[in-house]
Amino acid sequence: MTERIANRITRELVENQMIQPEAQEFYQYSLLVLIEKIIGVTAILLLALWFRLLPQTIVFIFFFFRIRNRSGGFHLNTFGGCFVGTLAVYVIYALWLYPLLLDHPMVNYGMLGIAAVLILVLGAVNHPNMEWSKEEFLVSRRMARFTVLLELLCIGVFVFLQGDESYILFMSYGVILSAILLVLGKIIKQEVTS
């Protein structure tokens, strides 16, 4: 369904001479990714409303996508699989892991430290869907490392100011999940060499 929508929109753009026919495939893919991201984020936000964790989840999404867009990592083969997997990972965190970490915040800081080191060491995975050039890969890796340091600084400031622990946990989860997906991408060799 999402593919049909993206195809129809790009066909209209070509017919109305808003894009060149040779650019149609690029726009189809870009629109498809955008539509799927909107659907996924909307579903997570609806769950967050249901769980009464909307502000925390917005912070999580911001922290997660800042690193994820630069680091790449594991991807499922289909939108359906990704959608279900994403919702499952969010629900498991929100209903099971998050309450556990509220009682044991030091475990969160340990996982955050490990995640940060992994991102700093690995930097990025050049997933086949990305196909970064060597230069793009190096920039992405450098930006992923810079972003994780910036996010750690934000978390550190929030801890220093004795901010609400729920926000700290959701910020941390954005970094931790990014690291998990980065390592998974490496482990299953879901990458191309540039």
C-alpha cells in the first residue's frame, strides 16, 4: 500500500513536469521511506499516549533518530516486519524494561555507557539501502560519533540538574537502541563496503 502511494505521487510529479522522469525512482524511494517513517512514528506516538508517556517518547524519538540517521545499522527486509518489530521493541521497553530501570537507574547508566562506547568505536554501518560512498560513510561515521557525544552531554546535564528520571531513561534508550541496531547490522553483516 505504501509503495502504491509513493508510486502514484511520483507519477503525478512526472506528469506535471515537477520532476524529471529519470529522477522518478529516487523520489519514489524517498517518498516511500518518508511515508513509512510517518506511519511508524505515528503508531509509536499513539501508543505513548495510551501509556501516558508521550513527552518521554518524543524525547526518545528525537535522540534515537539523531543517531540512527547517521549510524545506520540493522534493518528488516519489509515495512510490515519493521513496523511490527518497532512497535514490539517500544512496547517491551515502555511496559517492561522502563519500569524495571526506574527502580535500578544504575543499570541504565551502565547500558548507556556500553552503548556509547560501541557507537564511538563502530561509528556507522553502510547498509545496502544507504549505499554511501566512502566519503559519505566517513562523514556519517564522524557525525554519529559527534551526535552520541552531544547526546551524552545532554543526558549528563539533565542528570546534573536532577531532571525527571523518566526523561533520562527515555533519552538513554534512544542511544542504547541505536547501538543495539548498529551492532546487529555488523554481526549479521548487513553492510556494504564502499
